[in-house]
Amino acid sequence: MPSSDTLETIDDIRSRFFPVRLPGAGSGVGRCVDEATFREAVGQIYASVFPDRDAHPYRPKSDELVAEYRRVHQERILIEDGDGKLMGWLKGRMTDPDTFYLGTSGMLPEYRSQRVAALCYTKLLDYLQALGYERVTSEHHPSNRTAMIFQLKHGFSIEGMSLDERWGPMVKMVRFFDRDRQAEFDRRFGFEQYPKGA
């Protein structure tokens, strides 16, 4: 077994993937930030990204539980243009040692056609696979076709639905990094098995 000083840390692996340079004349960037920076930045554009959203988030009552939650692996990515103007974000966290949950993302309407989010998204998936996660999950409101189609194009499958008093009905999606995970998903959900290669 290698010594602890030869093992790559999460920070080491993250530095191989982020910051990511975005294409185009503006040469923007997708960069990982801490929670305080993320909250302040996203708070400035959230209403412009989701103008019709009327959420009533829970306020944690226990500082101890908040501190415990912050110990799990989390990623917060701000997507900025060449002038440092925030265009959008991605954020997620570990839910178990195999699974990373993509909890929130958003892009200002004027940047959605530029496909910069797709580049950051692909880089995030590559990074999560390099960390050793076996699956990535997300949840979307059934009417959020844009987000679900985007994820289907990035290799996600629909896993089921959930009901939650905070968010209402949600479509659960999953992306597998390992073929054996995908094969088990197909077997358990009764999909026809494709012939295995030689």
C-alpha cells in the first residue's frame, strides 16, 4: 500500500480539471470556490435565472448538523465570462462513497445558447470519475425538459421519481461510470441485455 504522501488528495485531482477555460473570444472560466463565495455570487443572479421560482427553503436549526454536513465532499463551480461576470453555476455533494448528487445548476438566459455550461459539466463528470465515484445522480421537476434532455445527452438514465414537500414531484436521474453498474441497472429494471463483446 502506498504511503499517505504519495496518494493524490481531492485537491490534487481537482487541480487537474479546474479551473477550466471556456472557448470563445471572451475566454471565460469555470472555477471551484468555497461556500461563502458561491452563496454570495449565486445570490446576485438567482432570480434572473429562475424568475418564476417560489421556493420556501428550510432554515437549519442545528449548527452542529450544518457543521457535520459541511464535512462531506462538496463541489461549487462558478461559470464566468472573460470579464469575470457570473454566467451560471453547478453545485453538488457526496451522498455516499459511491454517489455524487448534482443538487443545483443554473445559467443566465443570455448565455444558454453558447453551450459553455456543457463544457464545465463534462469536465465535472470527468473529475468525479477520476475521484472514484461510481455514479452521479440528480433530480428535476417533470416540466424541466431542458435539464432532463441535457442530462440524457450526457449519458444519464431515468431512475424513478420522488415526492418531497419542499420541491414537489421530482424525476430522479443517474449516470454510471462503470459498465458493471450500468449492467446491474439494466438487469434490475428489466431492460433487454445487449450482446457482450468478445
